[in-house]
Amino acid sequence: MKPKQRAAEESPVSINWSTGLLLGSSVQERTKTLGQLRGIFYDADSWSQMDLDTTVYCVRWWQPVPENTEGGLFWGTTTIEPGLVGDEYFMTHGHCHQQRNRAEIYSTISGEGALLLADAEGHTSMEVMTAGSTHYLRGEIAHRVANVGKSPLVFVACWPSDAGHDYETIATKGFLARLIRCHGVPTLLRNDANGS
Ligand code: M6P
Ligand code: ZN
């Protein structure tokens, strides 16, 4: 007799709460390198002189139900390496949700970070991420995370399986400010201001 195939939502997944490591046969993994983040960092000259194979962040996530399932949830851990492109901290690509009324929650496991939030006009604000900090993200607000520390920044996220990622909107009217290291301190600087 053929063994019964387990549905993804039944396959065991575990998280190590010290490291954030998500384990399970159905856990997927995606790494983003500097090269895959072309156009995301402000200082294109510094970016082009770096090793574009450098890993900036890695997401391991569990999709217990197919993408776009109404009422389902996804769960993942993101690890952002420490680093700078020019004066700008390593960060995620950033997105808002295709379905604007689908929210998300982030919780920091370890490291020091900043959550950048941009409204529909691109006005950008920042929330400090540190072990235990927990953040509610509205789906219409663009969100990206920067690692402002010296060690990896690890956070978990939970989002609806039908939220979808909208990467286009931030490409055209995204974040009007960037997070730079200024005299060693993370500082939100408007894109139209002089960062030097
Ligand atoms: C979190 C979640 C994911 C997202 C990931 C990386 O884990 O918000 O949905 O994919 O961060 O962010 P991005 O998609 O902007 O690269
Ligand atoms: Zn999101």
C-alpha cells in the first residue's frame, strides 16, 4: 500500500527560537545577493564596485497552503547580514502587498535593525527593531528592513497567503528616505538631501 502523501499543512515544521532557524521538508529558501538588488541602494557607484555575489539576506519560509489561498497564512524567518553599500545599511528589497488590506506581523529574534515604512506618497518613517520588538504592518504601507548592527539581524514574519508582493509600486513611488550611517548612527535621510 502506498504511504499516504502528507498535505503541506500537515508536514512538521519547527523553529529554533534562539536562532530563528526554520526546519522542515516543506520549508523553502530564497537568498538575495547584492547583484539581485540592483537599483535598490542609493549609491550605485559603491554598489557596482562590490562583490555582487555577496549575500545580503536569506528568507526561509513555510507555505502550508498554496499561494493566494484566502484565509491561509505563511510564516518565515529572514536573516539580513551586516554590511553597507556606501553609507547605506544592507536591507531587504521592500514591498507593499498586492492586496492592500492584507497585513503582516514582524517579530525580532536577534540583532539590531530598523523597519522602514512608506505610505502611498513615499513619506517614510522608521521603527527600531531589537530582540523581542514586534511590529504590525498594514498591507498598503511599503515595508523594508535594514540591519544597522554588526551581527546578522533575524526576524520572523507572518503574512496572509493571498497578500501577494507588490514590488512595482516602490520602484516608482517608493521610499522618499533612506537609512544611512551618519557619524556611526543610523539616520533617516531624505533622498533629496545631501548625505555627505
Ligand atoms: C519577510 C516577509 C516576506 C518577504 C521577506 C523579504 O520575510 O515580509 O514576505 O518576502 O521579508 O522581503 P522582500 O520580499 O521585500 O525581499
Ligand atoms: Zn510584506
